[in-house]
Amino acid sequence: MGHDVGVTHGRFAPSPTGDLHLGNLRTALAAWLSARHRGGSFTVRMEDLDRVTSSAEIAQRQLDDLAALGIDWDGDVVFQSARFDRYEAAIARLDGLGLTYPCFCSRREILEAARAPHGGEVPYPGTCRNLTDAERAERSGGGRRPALRLRAHDEHVTFHDAVLGSVSGIVDDVVLRRNDGVPSYNLAVVVDDDAQGIDEVVRGDDLATSTPRQIHLCRLLGLRVPTYAHVPLALGADGQRLAKRHGGVTLADAVVRGRTPAQVRSLLAHSLGLADADEPVDMPELLARFSWGQVPRSPWTVVTNPDGRQHHA
Ligand code: GLU
């Protein structure tokens, strides 16, 4: 895929595991505006690494929703499920550098070893980093298939984020290949962003903690490090991350309840600090108004009422 040096190339990279909700659509709109307001190109990539949870029908609905809002993209939509050879080549390279090791830990063991509260993502505590050959043989003998991890030496990485400012984090021994043989999200994303010439990554700020890992991987693999903008999450009225169970959270829900896609776009634009509440605003106007400086740094609370109207709190 061609890439003109000096011209921004942005992207939106959803996982086709469920319909996009207003928070995802808002991130997509911000990503598109950021690239296009500078005359840049824009790519959509389907992160369907996990073929069990992903579906082609959902991918198509996601693309239809983007198009309905006026978000367009250049070239073909790339599907990660068709690119495993590229991810394996990158893994082989890291392996050749002596930077990988098999990890037999279950998720529960990692949480326990890290004494982490239930659920959240925790840095890997390094349990399998220094196993002897005999210990590895013993663990494989039990029938456990290992994941493959990067030997990362707990380095700190700091990056500048267009929304969050300076962000620092520790690079743990990130998974490169899961124990079911599927390449990891962190590995695939850096390989693809580089291969596709992406130089601006816009995504939800729940992924900001993964960015130091990705920058470290870029450096090890000799890939270009893009710029980053992590968009604050959308929350439901209960303060939890916006999800299907909140109801009325997709474009289709809004349309069923009498809103037009243009009205939904105005709602998203308002949430991004680019329009007044309920102000009708088209894409050329939004392109003229866009800047990261206007995007709020705090989460966006979406309140869906029984009549289906969404409000921005
Ligand atoms: N596929 C990821 C998601 O849907 C986003 C990955 C990224 O933008 O880097 O949450």
C-alpha cells in the first residue's frame, strides 16, 4: 500500500466481535477527522485475529455504520485473519534475537501471582521467564500448550499522546502468540500499522497502557513508531464502560428510535467539543473545526433515556 511521506495516514481498527457503540463511533470519527483535516489518507482494518469471536457479518455492519456517518476509507479493508504469515515472520525475528520464551501460566495464575484485583489487565510477573529446560519439559508434559512471550526486561517507555499528554508505562513480557496459536493483538497491531504506512494511531484510552509495549516491539522489529491519540472512553449512566447492556448504544438503536445518522454524528461531534448540543453539522464543517485540543480529556457519559434520546452529560 502506498504512503506519501509527510501526509498523515490514519486508521480505525475495530474488532468485529459486536456492533460498534457510540463510544467506538466517536473514536472512529475523531480518527477520520484527524487524518482527513490534514488531507491525509485513512484506512480501516478489521482486527479479526480471533476467528471464534469475530464474524464477517458484524464486520460488514461496522463498515455500514461508518459509511452512514460519512466516514470513508482508502483502499480495501484489511482483515488480520488473512495475515498470520506476517505476524509469524515478526515472531520468528524476535525468536532469532533470543527474545522469546514459552509461558505455561493460565490467566488465573498470572492474576494470583501479581496479586491483582479480579479482571483487569496486569503486567506479567515473569513466572515462566527463567524456567530450566527440565521445568519446561515437565510443564509441557502435563499437556499444557504454552503461549510465547517477549523477554522485555521491564523497561519504561514514555510517549506523547495528543489527548493525554505525556504517558509512561512499563513494558512487561508481552504475549506474542497465544496458547491457542493465535498471534497476539499487540504484535499484530505494530506489524500492520507499519506495513500499512500508518503514522497516526487513534483508539480508545483503555489501550493506552498497551502502547509502551507496542513502542518497544516497534523498536525491536525496526518498525516506525506512529504518533498516538487515545480518546477517553464512553461510559453509561452507571459510570461503567459503555456496553450493549446499557441499551440504545448503537447507530441502529438510534435509528430505530427516530434519530438520523446525521443527528448521531452531531451528538458525537458535540461530545468531541466540535459542536453545540443538537447543532446540525456536516463533515466539511467538522473538518474545518477539528483539533485535538478541543477533545475533552475526561470520559464521555452517555445517558440513554427510555425514549431513546442520548444526552451528553
Ligand atoms: N481492535 C482494537 C479494539 O477494537 C483496537 C486496536 C487499536 O486501535 O490499536 O479495541
